[in-house]
Amino acid sequence: YVGQQAVNKDKVTQADINQPTGKAAMPTSGAAADNFAEAIEALTALGYSAIEARDALSHVEDKDAPVDELIRLALRAMAGM
């Protein structure tokens, strides 16, 4: 599976987004879930793995934040890790 993940590193699937990280629950439906999916895609476009992006987003307390705010907070969380 790891080799397959390396081949498809630029593709973020719904399974990647929903994969549990052991942290706070991620939104699973509605606008918040769409925002999280878009934030994960943006973070992976910046070179972070989907796992890193999901982990950073799990630290965001405001689950209803707009996409740009989610990205900013996730980047801040990654800087502090």
C-alpha cells in the first residue's frame, strides 16, 4: 500500500480525508467536511502528505472555519509540531 500511496501522492481521495488520525474527530458531512477536504487538497498541493494535513487539521478547534482559515491554522499547527 505504501508504494501505491507514493505513486498517487498528488491524488487526495475521500478515504485519505476520512482516515482516522487518533485525534479530534473530523467533520464527516456538510460544508465543514467540504472545507476540510478542500484544505487537505490545498495543503497537499503545498507538498504536505494527506496524513500530515489531516493530522494538522485535527488540531484546529473551529471545525466550521472557512477554508483559508483552516489552512492558516493547520500551517500554524504544523509549525508548532
